[in-house]
Amino acid sequence: MELEKVIWETAAAVLCKERAEAPAFAERQARAALDEGDVVGHGRWLSVVEAICELVRPPDEEDTLN
């Protein structure tokens, strides 16, 4: 659960700093981790990429707001 929180916090921070370039930035970080042989870091950065994409995704008609 803590790792998921860190991933979402990282995604939000990268999005605030990098704005429209956030997904590309996170993808570069994932690639760099893999190039360094850091498989765990690669996976975590890929999770950050997914979280960023979810944060910027426009709502669907089926999405509900409370």
C-alpha cells in the first residue's frame, strides 16, 4: 500500500513540474533505470507513467463524481 502511495505522489509531483512533458519524462526515467540494470526502478517508473496517464485522462461519460 505504501508503494502505491509513493507512485501516485511521484506521478503528481512529476506532472506539476514537467506538465505536458510528464509522461515522456517518466518514460525516460524508466528507460534510464533499465539501461542501468535497475529492473525494480524500471517497473516503478512504468507505474508512474501509468499513474500520470490516469491523472490526465479526461473523464468518460460513465465516470461518476460524488
